[in-house]
Amino acid sequence: MASLELRGVVKRYREATVIHGVDLAFERGEFIVFVGPSGCGKSTLLRIICGLESASEGDILIDGARVNEVPAAQRGLAMVFQSYALYPHMTVYQNLAFGLENIGTPKAEIAAKINEAARMLRLEQYLQRRPAALSGGQRQRVAIGRAIVREPRIFLFDEPLSNLDAELRVQMRAEIAQLHDRLGTSMVYVTHDQVEAMTMADRIVVLRAGRVEQVGTPRMNFLKGRIAATDGGLAVALDGTGGIIRTEAALRELAVGAPVTIGIRPEHVALGHKGLNDVSFTVGHSEQLGGATTLFFPEPGFAVQLPGQVPARRGEGMGLNLPPERVHVFDSDDKALPLGQTRPAPPIITQPAA
């Protein structure tokens, strides 16, 4: 595995600038997902990292070493493309072996690596088939296997699941996530599918028009407030709504009146009033996803994911509940207060007897 850093990366095609000064740093073993609309620069940035495109300005560093002038084949990376890019006249075994044969890897070592990759990806029974005799999911596993046998420092995935049907996409993204857990290798994954990004990423990079809009862990809702003293102890009084939110975070670390931000993930919000930690927002729009419903509340920029089918109309007010054990609190420096803890009491000091 390897770390990856982009410093001020710019890409121009003649007079058109498509990547505008991107600065990013990824740790070893991270699973990073680039997400954004078509044309935002996701694939271009991935190709710059890989070496298939050159940066007009800026530096690409792998494990701290600048690789701008290093050819793609020598960067120690492996890329999985959307189109599979398999050789149709070769068997699965030959497709997996081709890259290793080109660099002079001994046959016994090639066989060992292919057998291990085939076992990992459940391809053992397909090694003597040609790509035309495989399903879309099997072809994608072969493309991933071709990357695995090279034992790269970083895996790069360019929308690898977009050609698959919905059921196969769910299956394959689970397999890629499990592969990351087993190998522990750094991975950079490009997709326009927010569900893929949310379910797979350690961190998500949101791109728009060649610029980084946000970098962070999968989504959390945030609301501003202040520490308040109530009959039940310390709580957070939300700005603008009058809501009082209790939490298991260690609020005694902060003074009454201190500004804070509360955070709660969409899947942790409950529907309806429960008498404690209730809020009400106006529905902007909803997405019925079959097994789940996602509701968006444009003011204050809140999202909720609920199981099953939840009827909701645009402009309708909806009551929500924020379970105290799920509410995180961040101080003015964005430091998260620990959950389930309080500030320890000061020690009692006694004077020795005279």
C-alpha cells in the first residue's frame, strides 16, 4: 500500500482548464471515492494519478516521491476500467497472465498469483473460458483480478460497475469493499453513483467543474446551536428553531452559551415525535428506493434515510426525532466531544494531620 498526494494539480486542454488547482492527501490503505456529475473531472484526475494524462501544473506524489515524469507502467499502480478492456481472443488465465509475462515474471510465480486471485474472486472454474463466455459480473472480476496479480501499491477504479445491472452492481460493490478489507491496499474509486460512494468509501471527495467541493467521511447532518442549561441538565439549544437536543456527549467540557454543532447521520434519524429531541422540517423532495426512502429538507440542509416506503409530499411539514445516543457534538474548533463520557471530578486533596 502507498500514500498519495496531489499538490496544486491543474489540467488544461489548450485554452480550456478542466482541473483547477486540486490539493488532496490520502493515507496508506484508505478507500477514497471521487464522486460528482459527468464532466466534473473525476476520470481526468484519476488518469493524471495513473500517468495516462500529464498534469499541466502541480505535483503527484506517491509515498512522498514526485512521479510526474515517471511512466504509467512504472508507478506501481493498477487501473480497472469501465469497459473491462479484456483481450477477447485470450482465455481468462491468459488475460490475467499477460501483464506479468510482459515483465518477465517466472511461470511458476505467475501460476501462483493467478490461482490466488482466482480463488479470491471465485473465478477458478472460468480460467479456460474466453470473455465472450462470461457474464458482465464475471468479466469485471477478471478485470479486477488482472489488477490484483500485479500487486500494485494503489488500485484505481474508473466507474467499474456502470455497465452492470442493478443487482450485479450491489453484489460487485460488496465484493470490492471486501477485497479492500482483505488486501488493505490503497484504493481510489471514481463513480457518479452516490449510493456507491456512501457504502464503500472511507472518505469521499466531491468534485464539481474541476474543483474539490468537499472532502470527508460519508454524509452527516449538521445543525448549529449553543450549550444550554435545562431542568434535565445540559443540552444543545438549536439556532433558529427553538429545539432543545439532549445528547450523551460530554457537554460538561464546554461552558453554557458556547457555540457548538450537532451531527447525526441520515440513517440514525427516526420519524415522528417521541417527546424528546423532536424537530420539524419542511420536505423538499423524496427518493423512493424500494427498501428505503430518502427525504431531503432544504432548510436547514438535512437528509433522512428511513426503511421501507414513506409517503411524503413536497412542502409538507414532518416531525423527526434525533435519538440522544446518536447525536454527536462538535465544539467551535470542530473537535468531537466523546460520547458516553463526562469530565472527571477533581481529586479531593486533604491536609495531613499536624
